[in-house]
Amino acid sequence: MSLALVLVRADGKSQEVALAKPAYTAGRATDCGLRLGGEALSRHHCEFTIEDAALHVRDLGSSNGTFVNRQRTTGKVRLNAGDLVSLGDHVFLVRINGKPEFIDAEESFDEGFVKPGVAAPAAAAPAAKPQAPKPAPAQPKQAQAAPAQAKQPQPAQANPAQAKPKPLVDPDGSSAADFDFFDEDDLKKQPKL
């Protein structure tokens, strides 16, 4: 069984992380296996664990929470292929045995991102009693616009800029931060420890 997290970004870029160890802590601290930047992320934000051939996530008491499919987690949550995990300003898509095969990083980010400090959307309330639809006002045919076509996810290999990311693997397991997603801007924005 292959388990991976795909970091998806609002700009449409993605980066895949192959998971081989039984546990990874995600956060800002230097001892985290998944080291991420951003003020909205706790030093030890959440933990991904592999147990009984399944991937789980557990929030570690972070200030802004860990969300799975836009729902705040409590306790350990089992993850499925295609689930979106939001922590701080970051969104990971869960990939299990290569599924989902195709990822639209920008769309996945938009679907999974929960703005830090804002409550996740509540579950939809039961629908009110259905009412008969009101007729649309008459318009001349030439004034009607053609319906917009839904954006279809593209195969990762279709565009070289969106090529399937090469999985990051730490073959000897020796580094403290197995996967470091910091860049220069992240380092400048970090709160003092």
C-alpha cells in the first residue's frame, strides 16, 4: 500500500510526499517531520499516523485547528483517498495507492482551505419545504449567454508545469525535518519562539 500527502497550493502547484514512517508530526518546529511555515500554524500542529494500513490525522492542540474536508477534527480521524486536510495556510490532499490519479491543485486548495481564525462552515441545515419555482423573466434569445462549462480536472501529465510531482522520500530516515516546505519568505514571517 502506498500512502502520500500532496501539498496543494492556491497557485496551482503541488508537491507529493510519500509516507513511509509510522508517524509524522506537522508544524513549524525544527523537529517536525513535515515542517511548514506560517503564523497560523502551531509548532506541533497535528500528527499523521499509519496504523493497520490506514492513514490517520490527530490535532495536537493547535490554536487554529486541523480540518478534514472543511470539518474541524476532534480526536484521531481516519483519512480516505481524496480527503483534504487543512492546517494553517496549507492544504494536503490524501493519495492512497495512486488514487486520486489526477489532481487539480488550485481547485483542491479552494475546496479544502479553511481560513485560520474562522469557524468551518456548519453542516447544511435541513432544506425548507420546497416551493414551486418562479418563472424566469422572458429575455430575447440573443441576450441569453451560453452556460459556462464546468472546469474539468486535467491529467497531471498534460501540462509540464503541472506534471505529476516526484515524491519526496528520505531513504535513511535520518533528518529531523523529513519534508521541509519553508522558503525565504516563510522564515521572515515566523513568530519568535
